[in-house]
Amino acid sequence: MFNEIEAGLWFAIALSLAIWLRMKRPWRWLLPLSFAVFGASDVIEAQTGAWWDPWWLLVMKAACVLVFLLAFRERRRQEKKHG
């Protein structure tokens, strides 16, 4: 049950980001997409019972986290650049 609620949260964040970031920069579609994929991974996790099994679920989650970290780093860079 928790995974389904968590997935709903990730989907809501993805939608919010998609609206907020709409076409400001060409690569920004990647962040909302990653949140949506992370939500989908939670739906799959609810069915499998583990975030590491099957193996590709772990890879999917790790790729999403990598995008989150890169987006955070880019945001920090932009903040420092603009003061």
C-alpha cells in the first residue's frame, strides 16, 4: 500500500515539474520524466516486493537517482552563478 501512495507522490511531482519547467530549457523534460519513471518503479516494486529484484528495477531506480543528483547539482551551479 505504501508503494502505491509513494508512486502517486512521484507522479504528482513529475506533473508539477512538467508544468513549472515547461520548455524553459530543452533538457528540462528529463527531470519530470525521471520522477514519472521513479513512480512507475514503485508500482513495479509493490508487485515484486523488492526494489532490487528484478535486477533492471534497481538499474531503473539508480538511473532516476542519478538524474535527480545531476539536476540538483545543475540547480546549485545556477544559483551560484546568479548570485
